[in-house]
Amino acid sequence: TAGDSIEFCGGTHVSNTSQLGLFKIVSESSVAAGTRRIEAVTGINVLELLNDFKNTIIKSAKALKLANITELPEKCAAVTAELKEKDKNLESLNQQIANAKAADIFRNSTDINGISVIKSNLGTSTPDELRKLGDSIKDKAEPVIAFFAGVNGAKGTLYCVCSKAAVEKGANAGKLVREAAAVTGGKGGGKPDSAMAGMGDISKADDAVNAFENIVSELVK
């Protein structure tokens, strides 16, 4: 025969499985296609492992200021629910801030061919923050085009949105943001009502913002 299999036991053989005593699988992972790696402990090592588990549970209960470890599952569920609610409230607050910021920026809009054009370099901003701000403007009833630039670390983002009325007048956010991104050596695009692009050179964010009105004049007539 091919000899004893060492796929699971690693070459350590027993004449009877009762010699293993306690047996606990501790991990399972994929080594290659069709091949799984299973790790386990046996005998007294299982008791040591269970003791480690117990200590971890006790430490977790103390961290959550629980008098009894049996309260841990219920407490974890409560904390998770509380965090979800706080995340929801934070999301709502961020949207309110974006709406207020959009209203302030909207007061400085420029009329180009019957469309209100808004542009701003927001400085340090994540793509998600740009999106929230833009989306608060996109739903306006009047024809509006908004363009925002933001930098997050070493990456720069440009985001453009067009309201439905602006799209009906020929505005296309994908084309507009593509031209603006080219000013920085970047590229991107998207749908007629919203599009995002990456900057090639983040130091040229102001150049893209300053060029945007001319880009609108050329592409939306």
C-alpha cells in the first residue's frame, strides 16, 4: 500500500481513537483548490484551550462591566444594536450637514445658459462626503449642475451632479467630470445625473474647479 496517511494526523498515529481523548477542531482553511487544512488539539491540550476560552469570556464580561458572564450574549446584542442606532443617527447628521453646506454653496451659483452652476474645492473630503453633498443638490427641481473637488490623503476626487431639469437641457455629468479630470491629468466618468473622477495631480484641484464653468459653457448649449 501507499502507507499510512499523514493528511490529517501529520505522521502521529494512534492504534485506537480512544487514545486521543478529548478532540477539538480549532481552525479550518483553504490551502489550495480542493484542499482544506484542519487544525485540532487533543487530550489535555483541549482542557487548556477551553480554559483560555473561559478567560477570554471573563475578560470580555469585565470589559462590559457585567457581574455575570451569562449576561454576555444579551449585552453584546444590546451593544451591537446601540452602535447600529448611533451609526444611523450619524448618517442622518452627516446628511443634514451636507444639506446645510449645499444651501450655503448654492447662494454663490452662476447662471450658464439657464442652468445654475455650483463649483467648490472642499479641501479635505472623502469621496462619500462629496457624494452626499452632491446628492443633496441633485434632487432640486430647478436646472442645477454642481461640481466638487476633494482630497483624501494622497488621492483627489472630483464629483459632478446634474439635476433632472439640467439633464433635460443637455447637461451630462459624465462628460463634464471627464473634461474637468483631464485638467488634473486624471480620468473618470459616469451617468448623466452623477459622475465621479480621480485626479491625476491633486495640486491641480483648484485648476479643475476654476475651469469648470468654461467646460459647462462648451458642453451645455
